[in-house]
Amino acid sequence: MADDKDTEKEDVVYEDEAETSSPQEQIRRLREKLATCVQEKQEYLDGWQRIKAEFANSKKQEKEEKERFVKFAEENLLEELIPILDSFDMATGNSAAWEALPPEWRKGMEYVRSQLLATLEAHGLRALDPKGKPFDPREHAAVAEVPAETEEQDHTVAEVLQRGYTLSGKVLRPAQVKVYISKTDK
């Protein structure tokens, strides 16, 4: 409030001053005051624009951080659900025991597994099914070797012992596989 009164005092031209100062002197003082006001206005505008840009950057960083957090949380949850899929695979893997179960029960279990898998796939989880494909150490973990019968089989996946999974292209768990190896490689 005191600043406003000081500003008002500057604006007030007393009669003595008006009489003693020439119109050129008054114009010079007004121009100086205008230049000061223009400079202050530019400083305020620059500061406002800088703060506006910082705020926009802050919002962008916050959004990216939230997305990273959600992705991390989702990845951890999906990794914890993979053993459930393994359990379904083990249950259906023993064909003699599986066939001995009542058909309605098998159908129900297959339906639950397909629902779980569809939900996980909707969140980007994909099962690796490398059987018959070339061995890729980025996606497969070789746990055993099988002698190759043909040259085409060499370094291809013979059998999948445990499925592997990817999340949006990133390997969460490599598939554990048996790999065909030619006799000359040993």
C-alpha cells in the first residue's frame, strides 16, 4: 500500500515544479518513467512465461512418472500370475490324468485358464511358443540338448519344458527348452 502512495506522489506534479520545469523536462521525465514501466512489464511477462513453461514441464514429468509407476506395478503383478498359468499347464500336461477327469470339470478348468490368459494378454503379456523355431538365447534358456536327426533341426527348439512370457516385447521369463544339437557340434 505504501508503494501505491509513493507512486501517486511521483505522478503528482506540484505547481512549483511545473513552473520551474520546462515542458521538455516534463516530457523527458515521462519518457523515463514509460521506459521503466515497459522494462518492468517485460520482466513480469518473461517471469510469467518461464513459470508457465516450468508448470507445463512439471505436469509432463508427473504424467510420465505415473505411467512408469503403473507399468512397473502391472509388470510385477503379471510376473506373480505367471506361476498360476504354469499350474494350469502342469494340470493339463499329464494327459492320462487329465483325460480321467470328468469332461465338465476339464471344460471348466480350460475356460478359467482361457479367461485368465485373455486378461493377461489384454495387458500385453504374451506366451513364447518356440517349439521348432531357432534357439534364441534372449528368449530361451537351454536346459538340455537333444541329438539332431537332420541338419535343419540343428540349434532349433526340440521341446518346451516351461513356457516363457514377454510383456510388451520385454522378456519377463525365458522359455526353458531342450535344443537340437548336431553331433558335429559336440
